[in-house]
Amino acid sequence: MEDNILNPKIVANEIVKEEEDFRHLNNPADGIKPITKKYLGVPTHVDKIGNKFYFTDGDAKVEIVVVNIEIIRVRLAPHGVFLPDFSYAVPELKHKHVPVELIENDTEFIVSTGKVNCHIRKADFFISFSDSNNVVTSSDAKAMHWEENTKFGGYYVFSTKECHADENFFGLGDKPTELNLRGKRLTNWNTDAYSFGWNQDPLYRSIPFYISVNEGIAHGIFFDNTFKAYFDFGSEDKTKTSFWADGGELQYYYIHGPHMMDVVKSYHILTGTHPMPPIWALGYHQCRWSYYPEAKLRAVAKGFRANKIPCDALYLDIDYMDGYRCFTWNRKYFPEPKKMIQELAADGFKTVVIIDPGIRVDDNYPVFKEGKQNNYFCRRSDDYFMEGHVWPGRCQFPDFTNPEVREWWGGLFDELVEMGVAGVWNDMNEPAVFGSGTFPDDVRHQYDGYRGSHRKAHNVYGMQMVRATYEGLRNIRKNKRPFTITRAGYSGLQRYASVWTGDNVASWEHLKLGNIQCQRLSMSGIPFCGTDIGGFSGEPDGELFTRWIQAGAFSPFMRAHSAGDTKEREPWSFGEPYTTINRKFIELRYRLLPYLYSTFWEHHRYGFPILRPVVMQEQHVLKNHFRQDEFTYGDKILICPVLEPGQKSRMVYLPHGNWYNFWTQEVVTGGEEVNVPTPLETIPVFIKAGSVIPEYPVMQYTGEFAIEEVKLNVYYSDYEANSFFFEDHGESFAYEQDIYSEKKFVVNGDERSLHIQQSMEGLYTPRYDNYHFNVIGLPFTPSKITVDSKEVTDFSVSDEKVLEFKFSKTFKTIQIHK
Ligand code: GLC
């Protein structure tokens, strides 16, 4: 033991006073007592290798890596030896070669990119960050510290930073609590949390990324550590923010703002964005545990078409399998699956099937046999197989952290794809085990060659499972985009899958919670997210279900799902007036599909989140740090779901600027709360002035018929505003070869005229010829319209003062005059 030998200062500081911070370490099961934390001493030496700087106190080493001018990574090696630089979240650290300066003065070393300065204080190794105006944005409240783990080896690692009076915190994935995390202590450990409750922690996913906003300036911390990890945002001590983990390296990225949006975009530079989904995946999905036998599934399909409610995807939950054995079919319930899937497809339904990680121990089951022969299943420390009970009974579990296993697993989808299965749903991949909850700590994992116990691999297991699924589908389907959905995951999972928030409950509280969880997931790097609409367990009444459909119409992922012991839960199950309203909102989803698809492109290409809480628009307004109901969908449409029963109206905050009430087209000036009527038929929806919102005709499923013209809804504004409109084939990866069309519209008006300009990028030409313009909110009666200097004479103005005309989609400039 080299307790307290780092330097005399540490001894003098008396380590004991820090111990109350992290009581979890006193868990007697760990057998680790007493706590003896060690702190960095005094930095005495510095080395530079390229963009990496090494500071040491004679024993421990700290590495400072300049990733780009806005991102700096900090790593600690307690005894000077770093672990290999490997991360599932950051597959490739894309260093940008930027000029970096190392400045030394009497009190500190400073690594400066020009935009961010990383200060290393000479007296005590405290690390802080400042911006180019020398505003300190983040600073250590204690030197980085650690505690030796005598049971497993390695260290418990800790970082503690200052927390300011008005500093607020956001992010961390799907924590079921207030959007603002100030005052909370939270844990990352993927957990199957059936019927979870408000403030229950942890849940299914671990996203160790948060954003701080203090005095209007944002920065992010991404603590890339897969072990059980903890975050304290001024909970134990309101002047301190800490994060720590039960193992691995103290390794974090400081991500510069100053805007929250800059932080999120930079986080995506590190961890990647979601690839473009097949466009059908943005339609409405209907799920249940379970639709069987085949006749039941077909009746549901028929119900959609008979009720004229659009739907693109139907799901098969575990009962489609033979004894819950993955990659098999229960032939009693589904005698001819291929025929059924193909007939559903002919009627516009994609079939999505569930696949869990537990493989039944059964020597007559080919998947088990193959896995066993090839040694693909996880083992315990003393070489016994990891066994546990899940749906199929006694199971073993593939080690998805082994690339060879991932490849094998990906190949297993061959037959399902050949049958026409269009998407795969990975569940129970926390991994969940009945009784014990999950695997014991000592299970070994290959971890892409960087071996470790389940303590290290637990939080990435689900992500690596869905990665194997995604990559397998991509290989088998050649150039077709896979659709995958996962319950568990870790930072970076967005490169492989969409997510849903797990087993929620049919209650108003859960509708509220889901609204927060989706916003939070979105700003934590997981754009393609949704809840089980209606609530998984329990029974919603018609009102709750309809309010959930209305909110879900603006979720990036829209799926109704329910447990097997509940009543029927299709959009028509509650009778009138609910069916009509549900239909109207699902139709609205399809009308706005090109807008959502364009927003997805903005995410994929530029790293913008799809849902943006109000605080992301106006982080300098402290009050906005506490708003969590309203959000924007993309940056043009503001939504505020109705989250209470019987609510006839509600207050909605609109950020600054002018907004159009989508239903009445009345203009409202933002910057304050407005009272909005909320009869059951509507929820508050506002469109930002200056927006161009593309609209498709209502279809019963995507691609039902060829689009003949696209509506462009242009909302007048007296300031300049930009909009995007993205289109492509909707199914292939051709967009990677620039086969897409990205249009940019610029709208600008004054009292007498409105100008609309269009520019285009990409090599894709949509089939339709014309745009149907709907110009809303003109403050004058139009008398003359010129497009690319040709006059348009055929136009009309409706009673609602909407100007309508048509013109070729290739227009460049439109001028509308009084
Ligand atoms: C889990 C899933 C749920 C699914 C059920 C049966 O509870 O979260 O969505 O329906 O398992 O597969």
C-alpha cells in the first residue's frame, strides 16, 4: 500500500474528511473497508507528444488530449500506466490538428486551443477550463482521486467539481425525473425496470453525458466509463458536482459550448449520429405482447385499413417463437410466416420481430448448438457458463463484446430477412435475468480484445447486441437501411438503433414522464426515441390514450405497445370521439413526415437533436431551465402535450420571435407564456414565423402511392428565416454517395412583399413536378406573384387569407407583392 505517500500535502490534508461523499463504497458486499482515497499531488513535470500533454506528480499521470478546439479529454492513471485507448462510445477519436499552446506561469500550466483553456494548477493539480474571454466554465473542487479496489483490481475513480448557485444540469439519457438534474444523485447501471416509477433510478440505459449551464454559458462532460457510475449534481453538497465509477479509468471529455446546441453537436462528433432510418420507420407502429395467432395479426392489419388509420409497422412479440427460442417460429400460431409477412407487406405493413439475448439451453436447438460449439456464450470467472432464466427457461447468453460473436449473431438474421422481416426489436439486453436481475459481476467478457468482467461490460452489453443485429441486417440486406430498436444501451448506441423508454404504466404521470424522457434522450445524443404509447402495463381510458397519441405524433419514434394482460389497444379501441381524433393525429404525423425526415437529416448530418427542450433555445433565461413540458420538434414546430385529464386550456411558453398557432393561424409573439385552449381535439402546436414546412398527402402507409405534388406551407415573417427540406429514396444508403436532395429555403418579408428563395444540394431528383404553395399570414392582399421573373396569374386567396398557387419544384426565387 502506498497510502498517503504521494506528497506531504495530501497527508496534511487528511483524506478522511472526504470520505462521507461516497457512501456506496461502504457496501460490505464489496468487502472494501476502510476507505482510503488518494489524491493527485503537485504536478512537477510535463511532456508533450503531438496533441497530448502529460502531467505527473511523480507517480500518478494525467493526460490532456486536445481533440479539437472545443473538446479536451482528461485521463488519469493512478500509477502512471494508462489503459489501452479503447471505447465503444467513441470508435475513433477524430483528432483535428489544431495549433495548441502550452503556457506556464507561476501558478499554473495552461493548454490552450484558442477557444478553450485547460488550466492545471501547480499548487494542487486542480484542473479547470475557461473560454477565450477567460470566463472559467468548470473547475475542480478537489483534485482527481481514487481508491484501490482490492477485490477486483483497479480503482474506484472520482472527480469533484464546483457547482455554482444557479448552475443547472441536463442530459444523462432517460432518467425518469425532472428535466433539470440539479439537486439529484443518479446512477448508471442498465436495469430492467418493469413499471418503473417517477425518480426510480437506474433504468435501462447508461448515458454518462451531461450539460451544465451556468450564467448562460453551457459546457458538457462526457464521462466515458462503462462501469457502474454515479453523478451528483449538488445533491450531497450544493456547492459540488461529482462523478465517479466503480472501476475503469477516470476519463472525461470537457466539451465547450457556449450554447447547449454546440455541446450536443460536439458530443455527436465524438459518439456519432443516428444513420438515416428507412422512411417507413417514421410512420406509425402498432405493437402488443403479443399479437398471435396469425389470424389476430391479420385482423389488426385489416382494422387499420378499414378504419383508415395509417400504419406502417406491426410487431411480433415473443409468442411468435417456438418456446421463446430466438430465430424460430411457433408453427401452430404462424404456420406460414413467409406468406403472411409477404401478404402484410403487399398491404403496406412492415413486420418487426423481437429477438432477446437469452438462448435456451437445448442441444436440439441449432442456435444453442452453434454457440456452444464455438464457445460464443459468456462464462463465469471459474469457467462455468453464465446461466440464467429468462422467457425460454434456462438460458446462456452470447458475449456480444466479442467481434466474432457479433458476426455470427448478425448472420442468424438471414432467414428472417429472407422471409421479409423488415425490422428487429432487441429487448431484455441490460442484460435482464429473472431472479438475480442481471449477470453476476465475475462473468468474463472478451470486450473486443480488451478483456474485462461484467462490471466493465454490463452497460455496453445491450449496445453491442443491437450493434450485432444492425450490422448483420445491413450486411444481409446489402444497401437497405436496417430498422432496429433496443431497450438497453450506452453512449454511441444511436449509431445502431432507436430506443423506447421501456415498461411504462398507463397513467397521466407516465405520459408526463415520457415527455421528459424523450426530450432528455434527444439532448443526450439519442434522437430516435419514443414511449410505449398508452402505457405498457395498466389500462388507459380513451382520453389518456388519445392524449398519448397526440404527444406520440411528435415523438421521433411512434409506437403503441401494451402488455398481454391488458384490453385491446389499437387506435380505434376506445370508440368515438377518440377514434376520429387518433386518426387525425396519426394522419398529421404522415402529413408532416417530410418535415420529420428533414429534421432527421439535420440530426444525421449536422448533429442536431430532433426534440429540443425550451432551455436549448433560450438557455440564458433562468426560468427556462425549469420548463419541461413544451419543446420544439426540429426547430420550427413547438409542441406542448396535454398532460392532465380534463384539461380545457393550458399555459405554454413560446420562445422569442413570432409563432403561428397551427390550428387557427393566429400569430402570437413569443417571449412569454400564453394561454392556449386544449379541447380533446387539439394540443398546442405552434409554427415559427418564417418556416417552410413541407407536407405530403395523407397515405395509409409510406409509399402507398406516388406523390404528385408537395405542399409547401410558408409562414410569413418580417425577418429572414431558413428551412431545410430533405428527400431521397427513403430506403438505401445512396445518400452516402450524395444521392439526396437537400433544399434550403430562405423566407423574408416586409409590409408590402414576401420573398422565398430556394437552393439545392445533392444528386437526387424527386419524381413529382410541382409544389403547391400555401402562404400563411401575409399582412397584405397579394396582387402580383413572380417566380424567377415569370408572373403567376393562377392564384387564390382563401377566406382564412391563405394564398395558394402552384409552381415547378425547381423555382429559385418567388416574390409576392401587395
Ligand atoms: C419486456 C419488454 C416489453 C415486451 C415484453 C415481452 O417487458 O420491455 O416491451 O413486450 O418484455 O417480450
